[in-house]
Amino acid sequence: MFCKAFNKSLVVEPGKTLAVCCSDGSRMLKSSLADITSLSDFFYNSKRYNDIREEVKNLTSPTQYDNCLSCQRADQGYDTEMKVMNEIKFPSWKGYNNSIDLKFLEVTTSNICKQSCVMCGAKYSSTHAKLQGELGHISFMDEREMEMIYQVLPDIDYLCLKGGEPFADQNNLKILTRLYECNPDIKEIVIVSNGQNISLPFIRILNKFSPQQLTLGFSLDGVDEVYNWQRGSEYSKTVDTLNQLTKDTDLVYSILNTVTVYSLPSLLDTFEMHCSDLRGVNHVTSSNIVWTPAYTSCALYTQSQIDDMIGPIMEFKDTPEVTWNRNGVDKIKSFGNNNLVEAFSRHTEKWNNIRKLNIYDHVPELSWIGK
Ligand code: SF4
């Protein structure tokens, strides 16, 4: 099988669309929770999913497959979702045959999120939806849809909860509670959160699983003003929440950096500050390079500016306590033209006004864009 995702994985996205995995750029399943009555019936028996399996069954290389966003970047040296699925993330899956078994489930129960990160939008964040006056973009799962999620929980090996902000939606508390009742030995639960607030009921259910089952990743970009501006909330509050998590649980966690035109210049300082501010961090990943919206991408810098910034990042030696995944940072290629400068300036000014903070004062490298 070209990629195990087609036989093992299903993703429920914000807005309730169904996808094969989180790199399914063309939404090839063309379906949504609203159209179906059973997730497992859709996964095992639907003509749509089976037609897709038929379509990919003779492919051998990611570069042959246009529907997958990460496959499209394979020839630039980036890890594909397929490699993550087949070789990195799930080495234990090597023992699996190619039978069709729903083992990997990723769920976004809503786009509820109190942050408004400048590279995000209304589809993922209710705060963005409110700021844009698009209240129709606020999406919750109803009881019928939640029932469909509960039905597949007993058999999965891997659950990933994303958002929005998963700890801001009580439906995720219900999913974790049901999961503990029906599948307490699940291999892995991944939660990707902004770390702003984790309430006590969530702490209690996390404590029921063993730390080895839980992979927590918190998205933090920059520190202080850079963080506050890029994400639209207080860095100090996130630090307090995460240090409280360390007091209340035995969990360690990763920090996930989103690398934008705003956060790349301070990426190395950010790594060092996160290591000193956060007591529970044991790993940092900086491989989420923002390409879209292009006017927020770090590829807006020239190649020599990029090379000057990433040189010290790549040379930095890991500390014994915290490892740093910088894969991808070393492969950032400049867009090499100026036709995004106006869009970048407009976007930056807009968020300077919303945040009441001039980001140029804190990221002086931004004045290089377009020069
Ligand atoms: S925390 Fe996540 S969902 Fe919320 S605004 Fe930021 S990127 Fe979007």
C-alpha cells in the first residue's frame, strides 16, 4: 500500500468535513459528518472511500500523488505524512498488514478558540469568526455527531484531538471520558492545544491515562510581545497554565512553533526562553513552516536573509533536557519576488491596530521585507 493512511485513518476536520489525513489538501473524500449516519460504515463500506483506495493502490511514490499536500513537498526534502504514518510515527504499525482497519482517528469537535493567531482564520478559530463578523463560521458537534465519534472509540489505537482549542470545548472532555471507559489501554492520545487554559476536569481525565499514552503538544510562537501579537493572548498566562499542568500531573510535553515572517527572526531566542520558562517541556518542534497565507510566510525574506537567520539555529546544540526538531527550517526557500509586499504590509498594519501593538518595534527584521 502506497500510504497506510488510506487503510487506517480518518480525520474529522473543523466544519465537520471528512479527510483521509491532515495533509489531504483536496478533501478527496468529499463528505462531511452531516452526510453520513455512521463513521465506521463510511470508513469500511462507502463507495467514496473505497474508490479512493482503488485509485491509489498502484502508486509507489509520493511525487505521483497531487491530492496530498505533504506529498507535493516531498521533492523539496520535507517529510511526507506518508513517511510519518509508515515509518516515523507508527513503527509498531509495521507489524500491521494492509487490511482496512480504522486505527487512527483525528477529531476537531469545534473551532472554539479564544486566540486569533495572525496566520489562522475563521475556519479554525471562533475568535477570528467574531472579528470578521462571520458568526456562521462557528461550528459545534451535536449529539448525533458525537454519537458517531463514540461508536469508533473502542477499536482505535490512536486518537488525536485538535481545534480550535480542544481544551475549550467540553465535547473533548466527553470523548476522553468515553475513551477511558471503553478503550483505557489505547496506544496514544495526541492533543494539540494552545495551552491557554486547561480546566480541572480535563486535568482529572488526563491523570487517568498513563503519561506514556499521552502526547501533548502546545503551540507557542515567540515570547512576550511577539507571542502576544502573533497569537492574540498573553504569553505569561500560557506559561502559568503549562507550569500548573506540570504541578498537577506527571506529564511532559512538546512545544510546537509556527514559523512565520514574524517569528523566524527570534526562533533561537524563543527556544532558549521556552526551555527556561516552561518546566515540563522536553521537546520543541519548529517544522511547521507557514506557506499560506503567503503574506505571513517566512519565505518573504530574501534567501540570504533566511540563510543568515537559520545558520545559528541549525548550528545550535540540543540541550540534554530538551531536544529540538528543526527539520524543514533548513529548507526554507525564499519566494524570491516582491509581489506579496503590499499584502504583507496591509495584513501587518491590520493586526497592529487590532492588537494595539506595533510589531515592527519588536521584530525589526520586518522592515527588510520588500527592500
Ligand atoms: S490557537 Fe490554533 S485555532 Fe486558535 S487561532 Fe491560533 S492557530 Fe487558530
